[in-house]
Amino acid sequence: MVRSRSLDPDLGSALVGRADVVRELNRSARNAYSGRACSAVVTGPAGIGKSALLRAFLTGDACRHATVLQGTCEEGAAGDSFSGIRTLLGPAAQGVPLEAAMCRALPALAPGALAGEPPHAPVVQRAFHDLHRLATHALSRRPLVLALDDVQHCDELSLRWLDFALRRSDGLPLLIVLTQQSEAVLSRRAQVRHALADLAAHCRTTTLRLRPLTEADVAAVVRAFFPVPAAPVFVTRARVATGGNPRLLGRLLHELRAEGAGPGVGGADRIAETGGRVLAIWARELLDRQPPWVGEVARAVAVLGERGADHVGPLAAVPSAVVEDALAVLREAGLVPGGRHLADGAVRAAVLATLDTQALAGLRARAALLLSDAGRPAEEVAEHLLRLPSISAPWMPGVLLEAAARAEERGAPETAARYLYRVLEVDPDSVEVRVRLARALTETDPPEAVGLLREALAPSIDVRTRARIAAQFGTTGLAAREGCVALGLLEDVLDTLDAELGPDPLPADQELRTLVESVFLIVGTHGRNTFAATQKGAAAMTLPEGDTPAQCQKLAAMAVLTALDGQPPEPAVQRAVRAISSPRLLLESWTLINSAFVLGLADRAEEALDALDRVLRHGRNNSAVWTYALALSTRAMLQHGLGALPDALADARTAVQISGAERWGDAMVLPRLALASVLVDRGEAASAERLLAGTEPAWREQYVWTYYRYLMAHGRARHALGDAEGALALFRECGRALEEAEVRHAAYVPWWAEAACVLAELGRPEEAQEPAAHGTRLAEQWGTPRVLGMAALARGVATPGEGGMELLGEAVRELSASPARVEHARAELVLGRALLTEGDRRAAREHLRAAAGLAQRCGALALGQDARAALVAAGGRMRKMTASPLDLLTSMERKVASLAAGGAGNRSIAQSLYVSVRTVEMHLTSVYRKLDVAERAQLAAVLRSSGVREARAPRSAPRPGGRD
């Protein structure tokens, strides 16, 4: 075993952090040598350094001119009368001429001489007097120090005699120094505890409790141990891992050095693992030295954990008073710090390692039953059942099912899945359990969920159950990329329902059929090869009122199909609004996402954003990771279309990070498409192209919502990188593919506007007229200012002369009335360039300045730089645009960020800016998101790197780093 630092010269002085205790011992020594006999009891948990401190004191200057008699009480000696005194006075009597009275004391030191005699027995009292005369003989020549180590193992008579000697040595130079392990005393026999208590209560006894080493003390020990300076994080983690216990610290440092780790940051990263192993060994050693009932309580505590502390006694099968004594022992040893649960997972494992598999399973099963009978929450009981090798008792599956329901209610589907997997072990043929488990896994492991649903679709199940499973399979299949399989299943189920339910089904059956229809439409609109057929199928369906959840979901899906069929916006918008306005909206995600899509196309941005915010709240509250990433990507694209590039960038980055951390991340392409589109406008086309190249063709080319957006984003990136012909080819492929799928809408992936502008730049305006005319037909059908402005822009670049100039002016007017700020800036730029070409520099400067200003406010850096360059060429002036991260922030966000980085708390910021604390929190959240930082220290670093000085905190602000 590795020796402690206090026992190893290589570990430095045993007096680190003990200056106050040494001073008290020296003071006691001076008092004793002056004739005021006294005693000192040094106490503390195992490994705290009592023995090392005692040795250092006895060999120091304070004891140089005294007779020192020292001994150590061995474990198991408590039943041997005078065993402790024998270790002290026995050597003193060897070879010393003694009077006859003193010789009578020697037989009392013989092992077993006074076995079973109580302290008040005459024979014991005579021995006390004789032994005292023996000690006085030594005191007659020089001061006497009696030092007894580990008195927790001492016998009662030795302790009583020390008390006796102290009381009868007034005026004599006697110092008694004892060390005791505080947690061991608590588990000793009552007689020993009482004897120690009486001695400690003496008016001339000083009790010195050794405290854990402070961080500064640990730093001193580490400096003495390693030849190189220690990183502060190493010292901090070493202190936390060992609790400041010197022996534990010594073992930890030895182990780290043996593993080749130093006191740097790398070594700090190893402390958790290495410290856990050291602590586990330490815990086993401590328990091995305790009575069995302490181990029983420790194992009960390890199994029950913090929340089951009230049931430790029944599980350990010991009385409550014994439980408190055992907990006191464990607490004193540092295994149960300040509470009723074990300090560390490694400690818990070490405590339970003494049990074999069967015994541990039995203990856990008893704990679960005990908690269940006590009415504890099902999830608390289920956590114990999860650790069992098998779910064997009849009551266990019911508890797990209830726990799964509670976990689903609180938005913890992964936890619910853990419970349901164990139930499935017991009942592998249960359709209900498979369906529930699939629902729990839909967001985190869609392929596994689809597999479970496929197994649940046994031929023997009734048509209604099959329909419900098919509906779940459909939405889950989208996440698992099994839309074609889901669509075929849904078609079969609809046919079966028609045959089974007849022309006049009951309301519940009608709602079920509507649910299947809604999922059929949702799944069908995703596939490029199924979109047109789904659109025709929807045209033959009855339009629902939107009074039930399934009707709302169907209504939203039909709104998407209507919008993408080249029709006027009113019918689609009415359906979308109706779908999200129902007070009975339960099937939130797809209803809200589809409705938001339609409302976004119609430039009803506020309603669309509100719907997506509802989806995101639902996703956060229910750990719906897949839905959350999808909604975040959708919101990013909507914000991009509104010209809110900083918000779009933050959302898209977050969606990429979230999806990238999941097993299904590669299959979700939309976050990367949203991010790439924003990066192009931010002037980072090369980064955008690399991001697009990382998407799998199999996952992007099958779907309506990804393939066309991919072609559009890739084409814009190619154009920004100077490859106009490559961009044109991609835009034309986008148009061809949209026409093939019969997806017709002016605002959804407006390839035609991009193609017309590229052709005009290539000097081929005649060719630009074809995509411009195509877009104009769609724009006139949809009729919003955004698409009408884009159509005018496309026709304007394709039309030479005065007619083209008028169309470009029309584009500026239409787009200025729309929320499409980037498109408005683009129209201003094109018009300004056209005016500059015609020689009207003054008018050109007006539009180019407007374009640059709009682009800068939007965060569209590439467009803004082009506008500024054209403005300078037209004789105007404008400060050069940069890619500073602060360009992403609004003016209020900059103020809040600067104050926060300067150390102001939220309340102080609110007071200085005359806003609410909630407003400050909202702005800070937005700042962190946009700048991709997680805390104020990182925020300050970003501001400094951008050349911004942090604002001073107001006088009333708290200290830096604090939050009001």
C-alpha cells in the first residue's frame, strides 16, 4: 500500500497547516513543565495526520528536556486491562532500582492480571496508586511526557488511570498527550467512550481537533512533492478530491506520479478518475476497521441514496439509534459529509463491492419494495429496479410503467425509455409497451423507434390499434428517413379503415381516420416523388373544420399543399391560421411547423415566429431534440428571409450543434442548409460550400424541404465565389426539379430571381427574360410585396433601357413595403449600379447608400461590401465594413453586453438603462447566442478582441462575476 505523505520523507513536513495546533501543544508543555500538570487530546478522522503530528512534537524542541514515554494502542487491545499503560510504563521499569511499593505495581501490567475488574474495585484502585508512584519516580528527575497514540483502541482501565494520574499530579511537571481517531471512538464500547469523555472533560485537558488542509496548505504539500510549479486548477481539484485529508492527498499524489502525471492542467484532468480509485480503497479500509453494524448502515445508505435516507434503518435491519451512531461514524470519517448520503460514486461502489451479485440484487430489491410500500414516487422506486439483473417480482412492471408515465409527463423521454425497456424484458409480446417505448424514443433514436413500431404491427391487432400505430409510424418515419414505407402503410390503413368503418363512422373513429389522413399528407409532402400525388389526394379530401387536434393537423398540412400549388395566398393562410388558433391544439409540432411555413411565405412573420416559438418551448420542455432542431432550422430560414441575419445565424448554428451531437445527425440536413445560406450573405461562401459538401446526397436529394434549398444555397455560394456559370446550372436544375415535382411558389426557393440576375451579370439579358417571366407568373398569383418586388427586379435586370430602370424602381418600392430587408437592399444596389452606368451619380449614391445601410443593419456583410464599393466608385464616402462580431448585435444589446462584461449585475444594468431585469436577461441571452459564448468572462474576451472597452459597473453594482 502507498504510504501517506506524513509517513514518507519524500512528502515533506507533517506540520503543514498545523501551526495553530503546534502552538497549543507547546503552550501545554510550558504549563506542564512549570508544575501545572495538564493533558492534550489531538483528535480527527483517519489520515488527518494525528500520529505524524505527535511524532513531530515529541522529537521537537518542546520535549528535548523531558522524559518521553510513548506508546501506541493496538486495535483489539480494548479488552486487555492496562494494555495502554503497559506500552508506556513497562519500558520505564526495566532495569530501574525501585522501592518495594513500586514493585507491587508491576504485576498489574501483566496481561490479563486485572481482567474483568471494574475501575472502582479495590484491587484496581491499589494498582492505580502503585502505578502513579511509578510515574512519580520518573517525575522526580525531570518533566515527564506520557504520549499515547490511537487511544480509540485503548482499554478502559488505562484511560481511567491517565485521568487518575492527571488529577493527582497537581504541582508536578506532567504532560499527557493523546491522539484519537474521532470516528472510531463513536463505534467503541460505552465504557471506553465514557472514559475518554471524562478525561477530555477535565479542566486541565485541551482538545485539539485537526482540520482538513486548506487550499493553501495543499499547494504547499504539492510544491514539496513535485519539482515543478503546480497549476491552480490542480491544487483546487486535489483539495476537492481528498477533502484536505493529508493521507488521502499523499496517496493521490503518489498515484498520479506513478501514472506519469504532473501538477499541471493535464494532471488536474486525471484527478477525478485517480482520486475516485484512491477514495474507494480508503473507504474499504475504514469500514474494515469498524463493527459490522456500521458496514450494514453504510451499504443501506449506498443503495438508498440521499432521497431514501429515512429508510436506512429498516433496510439495514438495525434500530434507529444505531443508525444515528453509524452515520456519525461515517460522517466523522468524511464518507457522509454533512448529510445522510455517501460522498462519491466511487465510495458507494467500494462500500457495495463486499457483496456478491446475488446479495446486492437482494438488497436493491428490498430497498425498492421498502420505498414502494412507503409510498415513495414511482420513479424513485424504478431507479432501484433498473439496477436489478432481472425484473422478477410481479409488482415491479407496474411500478416501471407508472414511472415511465411520470417521466413522459415531466418531459424526460429517455428516462421513460429506460423504464420501458425493462418492462419489455418481462413482457416481450406487449404491443402497448412497444408503442410507448417507440414514442419515448422518437426524438432521440428514430430508427430504433421505427423498428419497435414495425414489430408492434402484428397481423393480429385490430384495425383501430393498427391505425394509431401507423400514424405514429408515419411521423417517426420522417425522422428515421423511412417516409416511403410509412406512406405505403398509411395508404393501406386508410383503405382498411374505409372498409371497416363504413360511410358513417362514430366521432371517435372519424377523428382516428382524420389523424391518419393528416399524417399521410405530412409524410407525402416531404418526398419529391410523392409530393404531386399527395397534392392530388388532398384535393379529393374533405376540408376539416379545425375543431379537433387531428383536424388542426390535417388543416395545416392541407395549407402547405395549397400554398405550393401556385394558388392565391388567402385559402392557405386561412387554413394555417385556423389550425393554430384552435383551443384544442394538442398535436402541436407538425401543426405549428406547417402553419408557420405557410404564414412565413405570406410574410405574416410575427404569427409565423410565434408558432415556431411554441414548438421550441414544447421541444425544450419535453426533450424533443429532433423537433427542436427542425423548428430551430425553420426559424433560422424565416429570420434569414426577414433580414435578421444575426438571429438566423445563431439559430442555425445551434441547430447544427444539437443535431450533430445525435446519432441521427447526418440524416438531418436542414440545419446545415440554413447555416450555409446565412454564411453566404455573411461573406463566408467558402465555409458555406464546405458545409454543403458535408451533407449526404442520400439525405438531401429525396426530400422537398432539402433538395431545392440545397441547390439554391450551393448556387448562391458558387456565385459568391465567382463561378457564375456553375451557379446558373444549379439554379436551373433547381427550377427543373421543382417543376418535375409540381411544386409551384414564387417565394419558396426563388431560383428564377437568382438565375435572372446571374444571366444579366453575364451579359445575357435575353436569356434572363425566361426565368423572370416564370417568376412573374407565380408572383402575380401569390401577390405579396416581397414576390412582386422580386419579380420586378428579375424583369428589370432582363429589360434594357428606361423600361428596365422603371422596373428596378418598382422593385425597390415593392420590397420596401415588405419585411424582406436583404432583398430590398439588393434591389437598391442593382438600381444604384444601373443609375451609375447611366451616369446619374447623384441618384446612384442615394440608392447605394441605402443598400449599404440596409445590408449592414441586416448583417449581410457581402452585400454591404458590394454596395459600399459601388458607392465609393460613385463618389460617395462610407466607413469600411468589417466582420466584427459586434455587427451582429443591436445597439441595446451592445450596451447590455458592455456593462455585463465590465462586471455589472443584471439588476444594476436594468437600473442604469431604465429597463426591467427580465429585459436585461432577454438581451444577454440573445448576445450569448449571437456571439456563441456561454458566460460573462467569454463575453469580455470577445469584446476586448473587437477593440471595445467594457463599460464601468454602476456604483450600486455587485462585485464582478456576480449576478443579481
